[in-house]
Amino acid sequence: AQSADVMYIVHPSHEPTKLTRTGHTSWSITDVDFEKGPYLDQNTTSTTLSSSATSVGTGRTLTASADLFASTDVGRLFKLGNGHGKITGFTSATQVTVEVLVALTSNGTKTWSLGAYSNTTGFPRAVSFFEQRLIYGGSTSFPQTIWGSQSGLYDNFDEGDADAADAFIYTIAANKVNTIRWLAPSKDLIVGTAGSEYKVGRPTGEPLKPDNVNIAQQTTYGVYPARPIQIGNVVLFIQRQQKKVREFYYKFEDDAYSAPDMTILSEHITGNGITEVDFAQEPDSIYWAI
């Protein structure tokens, strides 16, 4: 996903990364510095957390009343009471060293959440901009979940009170678990999974908000991870088996999306299967495939 001079890069085994261009020969690449999330659901068990300090700073200790942490949690965000921070070191399954970013509740409390992304749970494999939000999708532990940033604040995933500009989390409810493989902005945000294609809808005339997100299945072909390409008002994608190119478009008379096979007249043209694609708009409109 790209905005102005910043490109967001994702991989399920690596923290999301930003490639930033500030001049013709000035480039930098850094891990995304997430602000306030995204987090997992708030803890509801008897496990409590307590902090050694309430002030902002490094070298603090976070202690759990039961085995909770793993060595792969280093770098993971956490929320405790009204504060939050980042795990910087692993001591044991019940104790970690942390950097406090916003003052924590010092007494033991069950009001805590761990970050959704980590080497323990995996990282998102899909990313896209849509209506002034940065959307991530499909981590290892949560293959059917999308996370939307706050409006206009691409690294802030604070769900707050679910106001119009707040961040949101949505998990696709389906009969089969199919990993999200890509996200494509169009008339709606299109979600391609290993088994189906979905649209992230909202009421006509309204922007996407935490209280109106509605993900509905449109077609059931399944997608290959090669990036989808928007051409005009349609999205071309490779079907899961890599032999067919499908055109995903909104069909007004059905009030739904359709995905006809664009290779039906030349089924041989995709050979042993497509692996990568691109599009040249000028001088001739050509969809290229390896």
C-alpha cells in the first residue's frame, strides 16, 4: 500500500514496514511504530498483571499471575488499565521487561490486553488504503480478521469509544476458514481470501466507520496471492489455481459483485499457471502475466 512518499510493506513473518522517500536519493526503511494497538480482546480470565512503575520509561517490569509470556513476545504491545507499552525483554513465562509509553495502572488488574501482532501470533499478510484508513488483514493467528486504523492516522489503532474516526477490528464469519490474501480498494474495499471474495460494505452515502462495517461474501472462487490490479472500475485477480484471470466488478442489476472468467476463450494462454502480473495503461492497454 502506498500513500504520497510512504510505502507500507507486509509479510506474515515480519513486522509491517514503512519505506519512506524524502528526496530523489533519500530513502529509509523502518518497522511501523504502532500507536495504541491493535490489541487482542480484553482479558476475561482470572490472570492479573501488575507493573513495577507507573511512570513513562524503559526497564520496567511487568508480572503476570499465571504463565502468559513467551520469548517471541519481545516487541509486542500491551495495554494495562489506561496505559500501554511495549515488551522489550523476556525473563520468564510470568515476567517481562517493558517500555512504558503511557503511564500504567500499578496495582494488579484483569483489565489488560496483548498486542495482536507479534512473533508469537504472526503479522498481517495484506495491506491497503481505503477512505483515509490503513487496513491490514490476515495474520497467522487471525487469518480472517481485518484491522482498520483511525481515520487519517495510519499507525494509530486505538478503538476508543467506537466514534466515527476510531479504529476497528472485524473478523469474517464464514463456514470455512480461508486466509485473507489481499485487499483491493474499489467502489468498496474488496477482500480476497483463499476460498472466497468479499466486499467491506457500509450504508449508501456513509463513510466506513466502526459501527457500520459489514463484510459480505460475493463470489466463491478463491484467489492466488499475486496482487490484484484495478483497471477502471473493475479489479482483475488470479484465481486460486493460477489458471484463470477473473474480472471482479459491481453488477448493478444484481446489486452484487460478479467475477467472470476473462480467459474462457483462450484457456491455454495461462500455461502452467500465472505467478505475477502487471498492467500497462499506455500506449496500449495490456494486462501482462508471467
